[in-house]
Amino acid sequence: MILFRTDLIPRGKFADTVLAIARERNLRRQHGVADCVSVRRLVIAALIGVGVSAAILPVVVAENALHIWVRPVADPGAAAALAQATGSEWEAARITADDGILLDGWLFTPQFANGSAVILMHGVGDTRLGMLGHARYLLLAGFTVLTPDCRGHGTSGGAIISYGVKEASDVHRWADWLLRRQAVRRLYGLGESMGSAILLESLTQEPRFRAIVAECPFSSFEDVACYRLQEASGLGHWAAWPVARAGFLYARIRYGVDLSKASPAAAVRASHVPVLLIHGTSDRNIPFAESEMIHALNPAVTRLWLVEGARHVSALAARPAEYVSNVVDWFRSHP
């Protein structure tokens, strides 16, 4: 039996041809091994990258959540302009927090004060300047108004923010300061976003509030942190939750603050202070389901107003007349 015909290959070139075929096969084997090595290296590099990212990402997330890297400062000229427009007087206010940092704010006293005062708390990254729109209609209605800079914001002290963990006691300090003034007999609070969460969390320490208005609060910081991570990454809860929890652990070890304790929902559930919850249905920053959750935990003392089509903390702009009426009536109905 003839396996192959050698007569078709010139005799002088037969050995060269066989060697060429052998070399080609050997090269193919080597390339196959090289390809396997390359794939293995890529897999190892990918695993290392995932591990490094898993270690670094929670740190980056926590650091950005805890710090306001660029702090805007409110212009006192805005306070003077508001006082002039409303026939009020204003003065700088300063107190010392439990941990020794200084907290700054503005106090506005209307010409015909009604004996009630409102503490206005701004959102993350903002200052007292952002609450002057609320201060205007409250002053015209006879309310004394205090607009503090939250710790870690504006000219107030504090290297980090804690979404109510430490700020709740700051509110208690401001309440003490306000109620020592003879003209103030009734205390109320209104906050936006983080500021609303801080006010709600302060109810565990400050029961003297007659009523609260909370616009766009989160039910817990852990809940909204997971939501933000999901929105930013496009991944599901299964991926966001471990990052958030690892970031919380880092914050507790590095800064001694337990962000899992930032829970307005838990504070409202145990409180008897009336709370008006306001939330826009088009809020993509903190979904209105957060307010629904808070309301469901204590419907006896809370009222929920969902503002159709309003975005994050924009209910006043979306429905100005109704907003002012609802807020002022809410305070007046809880003397």
C-alpha cells in the first residue's frame, strides 16, 4: 500500500520539504501554547484589576460622600437684601457643637413676629443661601427664621459630613439657642434633601419641635447610597450593596462615624412630632418611594404630598402658591 507518493517531489528537495512541514507543525504548537499563556495572563490581570477595584472603589465612594471638596460661602449681602425686602432684621449667629466645632448661620426676625421660629436646613453641597427662598415667605408670615450652614458646609466647621449622625445634635444645639430667646415660644423645622433627613433624625434628640416639613428626604442613608451607586454604575442592587457596606465600614474605621445610623425612617417611626413629607414624582436624585416608606412607618403623625412632575427639591418652584399655603398652614395648625 502506498502511503504517499514521493515521485511527485523532486529528489533533491524531498528532505527540505519534510523539514518545512515539520517546522510548520512545531510553530503551530508553539503558537498554541503562546495563545494559552496570553489568555491565562489576561485572566490573571483581569482578576487583579477586579480585586484592586473592589478594594479602592468603596474608599473613593466613602471619601466623596463624607467631604464637600469645594465649599461655597454665602454672601452676607444676600441676607441684608432679604431683610430689606421683607422689613426684617438679621444678624449673624454662631454656636459651638457638642464636639467643639463652630457652626454659623443667619437669624432673621420679622417686624411683627408671631412667637414662632423655623430652622431651615439645606441640602448636601449647598449653604444657608439656598434656603432664603423659604425664609422669604416665612418672614412675611411672621415667623422668625434661622438658616444655619450644616457642619462641613459654608463657614461652619467640621471636616466631614455624616448625613444626620452628628448633625442631629447640632440641630438640638440650635434649638436650645433659639428657644432661649424670649420672643420664641414655638419651634418648627423645614429642610430639603439631606437637610430634611437631618431634621427628621434630630427628632430623637429634639422633641420640642411642634411640626416639621421635610422635602425629598431619604429613608436611610444606606438605602439612598445603594440607589445612587446603582444609577451611577448601571449595575443592580447585588453589586451596589457590597460597595456601600464596604464604604460604611471604611468610614467607621477611618473617621469613627457609623453611616448606617443615618435613618430618618427610624426616627419618625418612634416620634410623635407631626411631619409633612413633600416629594416630587420626577425626582431622580432621591426617589419619592423614600418618602412613601417614611409615611408608611408612621401614618398617624405624617402627611405625604406628592407633587406631580416636580424634580428634586423643586416643589416650591413647581407649585409656589400651593407650596407656601401648605407649609404655613401646616405650621399654624400645630401651635
